[in-house]
Amino acid sequence: MIAKHYSKVPLERESNADKAGIRWLIAEKEGATTFSMRMIEVEAGGSSPYHSHPWEHQVYISEGEADVTMGEEQEHLETGYTAFVPPGVKHTFKNNGKETLRMICVIPLKE
């Protein structure tokens, strides 16, 4: 069994992101064979890069709020909201709140 608190997993700063980082909660090193689960953290005023990739991912806002842009669409999400990012769609999550934004993000291991 693997059980751990997210805060015990190191935060890896993203060089191409503004005030954001990733905690790899469950990945191949824990024995995962299908998905990786990550905690994305974005400080107040920060954002993820506006980017796309060939895989989908699912996001759950566990703390804070985010202004999300996906392609031409924009939405404001708060704690408890989910978002689906389809493959190939450019997207970014911006923290316009006062607290750290924390999002669970699930992606496939095989691209």
C-alpha cells in the first residue's frame, strides 16, 4: 500500500510557469501503470503556461480558485469544481485569488 500526504511530496518548480509547481503524487515509481496523479500548485497571481499536448487530463480544484482558458473558452473555477482538458487544446490555469491554488491533475502514463 502507498499512502502519503501531498505536502510530504516535493514541489518541483516549473521553469516555464509563473509561480507554479508540481507534486507527483502517484506515478510509475509508485507502480502506477495507467495514470499519474499530480498536485499542481499556483501561487496568487501565478499561472500555468498557455500550452497544449497530445493527451487529455482531468483536473479537480481542491483549494483556491482559477480562471481557466481552453482554446477560445474561459471559465472561473473554485474549490470543488472539475475540468476536462481534451488532447491538443491550448489551455492555462491562472490564480487570480489571494490563496494558493491547488489542483489534482490526472494524466495518462502512455502518451
